[in-house]
Amino acid sequence: MSTASGVQVRLDLRIRGKAYLLTIDPEGFRLVLKGQRKGIEMPWSVLVEDDAILYSELQASIRKILRPKS
């Protein structure tokens, strides 16, 4: 299924019991905790570039955000 360019798609997600908002648009995607402004933002170009350092930093950021706080 395709969408018109310029369209923004927002999805409510629940990950490990926490509510997140995933926003997908033509430039990339953004994943944030619901009610927060900061989160993970990534342009699509990053996904197609072969950059191991960037990938490892991204994974570390994701683990930090999704890690349950004790």
C-alpha cells in the first residue's frame, strides 16, 4: 500500500508496557514516549548508508530509551 508524498502517518505503540508515538513521513521517522518531545529521529538516508558506527550508536540509543527504569 502506498501513500501520497508529504503524508505523515502516526501510530500509537505499546512497547514493554509504555506508550510510544511513531511518526513516519517522507523525510524519515520519529519514535517518542507519549507525552515527551525528545526521542529517536532518523532520516531514511541513514538506513541505506553503510555506516557501522552510526548503526551501533543508534542501537545504544534505542536500548537506553527502551530500558525499563528501576
